[in-house]
Amino acid sequence: MSNTQQLALSIQPIISYPHQAQVGKTYLMTIDLQSSEDEWPYEEEEYPIYCMLDTSPLFSCQPLGEPAVVLHRFGGSYGAAEFLLTAAQEEMQGEITVTLVNAWGVPIRVLSLGKISVTQVVTDKRKIIESYKRETPVSKNYWRNPYIVTRAIHEPEKFFGREDLFAFIEDNLNNNIQIQLLHGQRRIGKSSVLKQVSQKITLENRENFVFICFDLEAYSQSSTSDIIYNLAEEICQELDLSSLLSIFPNTQINNNLEIFDEIFLPTVCHELGNKKLVLLLDESDMAITSNNTFSSFFQYLQTLLIKQKKIFIIPVLGRFDDDVKNIFQLFNSPLYQKIDLLYETSARRLITNPAQGILRYEEEAIKAIFELSSGHPYFTQGICFRIFLQAKVSGKSQVNRKNVDKIVDETIDYLQGGLVWFWDGLSFEEKVFFAAVTEVQKIAIEQKIWLPEDPFTRLKSYGVVQTEEIIQAPKKLVNKGYLDDTERRVKIELVRRWLVKSHPLNREILTLEKIKEAEIKQILEQEIQLYRHGNSQDLIDLYEKILELNPNHFTTISVLAQKYWDVKNFDKALELYNRVYQANPIQNKEKLLQAREAYGEHLRKQGELIKAKIQFEGVLEIEPDRESAKQQILEINAELENQEASQIEVENQLINSRWFWKLVAGIRRRLGG
């Protein structure tokens, strides 16, 4: 396509944006696109359209991820582009301009969203979010993909499972438990759970509580007072109490947090009558910062719960480290529930219900999807999303196991972003152990062995020293839901297959060098000075100090091996050369072979022929066709044969000598023989 060609596809924009915004408030704007044609005019199966926003002076704009919508020829888009809009600090009116641009940077459509106002007080909550949707006739054959992958689920009819979790929350609320913690790994559906709480508790209890969802992700660099003020804004917006907020400006709350808990909240509770206020705090652990905002924020919440008995708090946590353990101590071990994988019955509904009337899943297909996802909602939806596209391509509504197997690689590519998040939250030691589990499990599957090899044995074969952090890694990975209880199998098959492709063990081992990187860099600053003085022992001591900090710093191991060689400590040098070879055979093979050969030649000159032969045999174990080692062994064998022949000749001469027989006769006389 030339860069001057216009968009040949007729599209329908669907835009959600703030029609009326409050000064300083942040809003979510989404832009999605639908194709309104049956025929796809392009050779590529995917067509990206970039969204350029002009929001000035009404808002400052920050895209969440790639500011693009990717259309697919067989099922709409992969999801909306999202933007955070922060309203100006003064009242004004204006418009937002959205320019849709193709991959060559050519504008293909300009949309004007007018009559937008920024005010001190939002007068009508119902007008906050306005939708732009130009209705376009859509073919009866057009199927919009019903599986949700890229966002939290707001619609109760599209949410499946978690009944025991909602029962747990409801029972605790009825028993006046003021704080309960929820925890789950990344992409497990924590935000979706919070969006559903108000709908999933029983109708009679729904009348007793008011639920406010508040996402803390955007406040990682904010002070506690800023978080509280934005929480107050959210409460007022949700409860149509905007006039109340005008009484408590941000400057007052910044100077005195007691205004919030002693004046603002009692006023809100009075407005609610007999209802209780439940604060659902999403991404709570994302607020951890170097200035201890997280700790002080939760310390304030603890004080708040003591003062206000009609306030309930449900924080959702995405990790379980020392910071989270401190929260447990702060709230005196509050009730806690894990947001885990879906049960098979719930996963089955998640697979079949969204596409009911469109796709028919065979029993083996459902089993295959569950085997891949283990009931993880994100991966289940992702697999089904690709199956739906496949059905569009083939025009077949029946889904069997072969259909599932066919889209596995495509699904892994499609879910790459979520899989990377899954991985990035781990420490280097956890990543290496995770990769080791993946490798031993792959071998076990190929050999049809039920229980894979011990991953620690595999790590040892790669020259990895087991530090305390590596030893603790399997238990942490089990607690996070990444490994099963054997500590030798990845819990989610789709994740295992991705790891095999993207994070092989031999590559991950090299990342161990990043551990204590800053401290090691500081030590290495002395290296140049020591080289100038030419003191090999001081350099050896320097490198040994680095290995005390990080025994798996393979660059240092390689350099240290050479230093030990220079001071003729050959055994230690070979031990280290062997370790770096185990970690990276391709890069370090020649170093090890040359060291073994050189040591073998040294031993041969010293007359240690057997020891020398062992070194050359070790070379041939690694490289069987190495002629230099073969030649050395031939020469050593010849020398050994000559030595043996000489020894036999000496013994024969000794036996034939008169002196020998006189010696034998003397021994016999002494023995009385």
C-alpha cells in the first residue's frame, strides 16, 4: 500500500470520554474501532490504526500502553486504546480532537468531540462519560469476538465463577469485619472481582452497603494526603455528593488529614443513613514508594477504622513480599483470601457461555483448553479469543481438540504482553529456577516420565552455585501459584510452553550476573589500579571478593580462572574454566579445551603421564575429533609402553643376576626354609 492511499475499510469508532470533568480530576478515555464490511481489503490479517489526541488546554493526556487499535480481518479489534486525561486546574470549555492515522503516518479520519467542560463541581454525574458512536449497518455475518482479554470485566453476565470468594466477602461484611485482604497473581482477575462485588452479593445485603472502587495504581508517587483527597473525590462522584467536596479543598486535607476522617466521612455516613461504606482498593501494593507512602497510607487507614465503625476496607494485593507481611502485622493478621485459578466448572462456563449460539465446543476441546490454562481466566479468555478468530476463518462453528492445538503458538504470541508481566515480577533467582523447572519438565514430557528431575541437579550441571535465594525460590514460586506442590512442574501449561520458547535456562543463567550489580561495580573500580601494580594475588583476592557477593558472576569466574592459571594454580583454574563452560558451552568451550591441553602438556613434561593422559581424554570427551589431543594421547601411550618395556627388561635382568639368587637364598635361610 502506498503511503498516500486512504483507508479502504469502513470503520465505526466507539469512543468513551469525559463530557464534563472536574478540575484536576483524572479520567479514562477509550477508543475502539469496528469494521462494518464483510470483505477485508488488505493482504495482512492485522491492520493497526494509531490514535493521536489533541486534548489541550482541557486535559493533559497520557496513553496507557500503545496508542493504537489493531483491527483483525476475522473479528473486530484486539481491544481499545486507553488514555488517562487529567483535567486542567481552572474552569473552561472546549473540544477534543481525535486523529486516526495509518501505519505510514497518514491521517485517515479526524473526529471532533465538542461541548466538553471542566468545572469546579460536576453537576450531573450521568453526564460525566459521553459516548461517541456513529451507527453503521453491520452485516448479519459479522461476529464480534465475545471474549474479553484486555480489560477488567464490568458486566455481571460476562463474569463467571468466584462464588466462594464473594460468599467469603459477604459473610465478613455481615459480621462487621472492617478489613479483609484479597491477594492474587498478575492477570488473575483481581480488578474484575472488585468490579463485581456490588453485583454478586445477595440482593438483601446489597441494600446495606455502598461500594466504592478506587484504583491506587496511579498514586505510586503521591503523598498520603493526595491519595486521600482523590479518594474523597471518588466517593463524592459515585454518591452524587459533589457539593460536599467543595467544603473540603485539597489544601485543607493536605494540611490536616483529620478533616477527612472526623468531618468528611461522618458527613458521608450521615448521607448514607443505615448503609455502610465499603472501600474496594485495587492495586494496593502498587503504591509502595521510597518515601514510605504505602506504609503511612495504611497506617492512616488503620486509624480510620478505629474511628469510623461504618467504614469497611477491602485492599487487593498483587504480590506477597515483606511489605505485604508488614500490612498483616499492622492490621493484626486480618482475614485473607487468595484469588486463585478458576474451578473447572467455572472455567467451562467461561469457555462456552460467551459464544453460546455461535460456537459449539466438543468435550475434548474444553478439556484441551483447561489443560492449557489450568483455569486461569486471562489465559482461558486468550485461548478462546484465538479460537473464535479461527472459527471465523474456517467458517466452522464446531470446535474440537485439533482446533485448540492449532492456535497455541498464535495464542502465546497474542498474550505476549500479559506473559511478560507474569515473568517480570520475579527475582533473578526465581526466574532461573523457573527456567530450570521448565527444562526438566520438557525432558520428562519427551521421555514420558511422571516426575521430572530435581531442578537443583539441573542447575548444578550448568555450574550454578545454590545461594540461599535460589534455595528459597521454589517455595516462593509455589506460593505465587507458578509451580505445583512438587516444585518440579509449571502450574499453567501455556506459560510453560512460552517459557520454553522465550526463556531457555542457558540464557537465563547469565542474568544471575545482575545480582548485586551496583556493589560489584564499586569493587571493580579498584581493578585498574591493581593491574598497574601487577600484583596477581591482590587481583585474585578482588575477584574472590566479588564471588563472595555473587557466586554466579560468570564474567568474574572466567577472569579469575585466568589469574589462577597465571600463578600456576592449575587445578583451581580448571575448576573455574569448567564452571563457565557449563554455563555457556559455546562461548567458553575453547578456553576450557586449551587450558586442559596446556595443563596436560605441563604434566607430561613433569613426567606425570597418567595425569596428563586424563586431561587429554577430558578434551576428547568434549570434542572427540580434536586432533591435537589425539596426538598427545598417542605419544603418551607410546611413552607409557616404552616405560613398561624398560621396566620389564630391568626386572628380567634382575631375575637373571647371581646377586638376585644370593638374595633369595639369604631370605630363605632367615625364614628357616
